Amino acid sequence: MIIKLKGGNMSKLLNVGYFNSINKDRVVSVADYESAPIKKLVKNARDMGMLVDLTQGKKTRAVIVMDSSHIVLTAKSAEALAKNE
């Protein structure tokens, strides 16, 4: 599958696992899922309808905060995501 972005620049996509990608320019932060404040952030995002779950049913390992206030869950670790930069 080929996805053409508006600018045509595929290098701006961050692979978050299971053939899912997000725009690197819109990422505010990446955090481990294990801390209580992050879990509370995820719960609030779920309640507000701002949660995007890209784990494909696997264990959540990292949380990505987007500039649109969406919260993205991924099964990749924060360290693995940082290596993809």
C-alpha cells in the first residue's frame, strides 16, 4: 500500500507498529504507559473520545501525545519509537 501525503514526504511518518504510522511533526511527547499520571491521561482521553488505540489488542507500552490533544496508544516501547526518529 502506498500512501501519498500532501507534501509527498514519506519521511515524516513515524511507524508505531502493525503497519500504523503517524505524522512526526504532530507529536508533542512520547511516554511509557506504566506511570499513574499517564494512565489517568489515557482514561480522560478515552472519556472525551480523543483516544486512538493502535495496539491491535497487544499490551500498551507507550503513549504518544499529539498536538491535536489526541492520545495514541502503541504496543511499541518509547525507546523503540525514539530510535525510529
